[in-house]
Amino acid sequence: MVGTISGVYIAQNYKVPDVQKLASTVLFMGSLIEQNYRKPKKPDDD
């Protein structure tokens, strides 16, 4: 209960980043890096 109250207080009074938006940005950047540095598929690898 103390954690919830302190979390609400901190969120209202300080500039806290949006964690969900930050996580989705990190996942998107990771997928871009993976696509850029992935080895090309061989034609016989089906």
C-alpha cells in the first residue's frame, strides 16, 4: 500500500517517462537492428 501511494505521488509530482512507450520503442529498434544485421537466407534453406 505504501508503494502504491508513493508511486502515485511520484507520478503526479515528477516527470516520469512512460514505460510502455519506452519499451515499445526499444523493441522496435531491436527489430530494426536484427533485420539490418541478419545473415541473408540461402536459396536452398526452405
